[in-house]
Amino acid sequence: EVQLVESGGGWVQPGGSLRLSCAASGFTFNNYWMSWVRQGPGRGLEWVAHIKEDGSEKHYVDSVKGRITVSRDNAKNSVFLQMNSLRAEDTAVYYCVRINSRVSDKWGQGTLVTVSS
Amino acid sequence: DIQLTQSPSFLSASVGDRVTIACRASQGISSYLAWYQQKPGKAPNFLIYAASTLQSGVPSRFSGSGSGTEFTLTISSLQPEDFATYYCQQVDSYPVTFGQGTRLEIK
């Protein structure tokens, strides 16, 4: 069974940093692109970032470029989201997502990030 | 960026009804469109890819159609478990974008 388990969310002040982790199991991790998608309170879904199977290619939504970095450790079946210079508008549930033929076929349960003073 | 506009944003229907949700892209995306269902407090669930191909395990009452800029998701006979929010997503080009969502509620 495919499982994606996020961790690392929490409360942080504006300008602060957080590192989200996602532990994957139940599939051959290094065969898949991975992604992060977020959902602000009462809002819709927003794609954040993609990372290629070997980590050699990354894509980001414009609103996070320069502040947020996606990475992965295939030896540990994990993907990460390093978030710096956080803003109130980054407050959201962050989902770890497996990409299969471009689409988001498996989702984690999400981890909540709250940016507030 | 490719904008996706769903209509309606809110839909009230009864069990057994046939409902259709539209998704319009701001430019052509061929068939690079997916649909997701999300229930309150839960992660989205993947329903349809390539505009019209049902993901394994998704009930056959769900169907998708369209290409280019106009797409639809149809539920042929609503079941109680179908009341949720539905999102379309384009995967033609970066940035990947989602529609704003259609909330389907029980009448």
C-alpha cells in the first residue's frame, strides 16, 4: 500500500523557517516525481513544487521562488520542503504528493503550517 | 500561466441526480486535465486523468470529457458519498494549476 506521511508542520512567526518532511513507502520511490501542494484555510488547492526522480529538475510556483526549496533523499525514501522567509499567506495544509504520468495520484494526509505573530 | 475556471462554484443536488461540472482553460491544454474529489478535512482523491480516463477503483458513475479548453466532469446518479468539493487540474505546463473548486451539496 502506498503511504505518504508528512511531518514538520507547526507554528512559526513571519520571517521564520520550517522544514517539512515526507516519508514514502509502498512503492519504488526513485521511479517517481514528487510534489508538494498546499491548501490555505477555507481555500482551494495550490501547487507548490515538483521534483524529478533523481532530484535533477525542480519547478516552483512563482510565489515561493527564492524562499522555498524542494529536495529528496532517495536512500531514505523521503522528500523535503525547506521553507524560509515565511509569510502569513504561506499558512496552509501542505500535502506531499506522488506524481504518476503527470497527475497527482497519491496524497499524504497533510501537515499544517501556521505563520502568525 | 494557464487559468482554470470551474462552473458552477456551488451546486445543490439530490441523491440520484445527474450533475455536470465544467472546467474551462484559458488556453489549450490538449487532454492534460485531471479531476479530484475532496471531502472536508481529508486529502484530495484522484478520480480522472487525461480528461476522460477513470482511475482504477473509481465508480463508473463518474465520467470526464473534453479537450483543448473545455472539459466536464459528470456524475450520472449521485450517491450520498459523492457530496464533496471537486477540482480540475491542468498538467500541460508549469505552473501546474487547479480550478477554484466546485462544492457539491445535498439539496
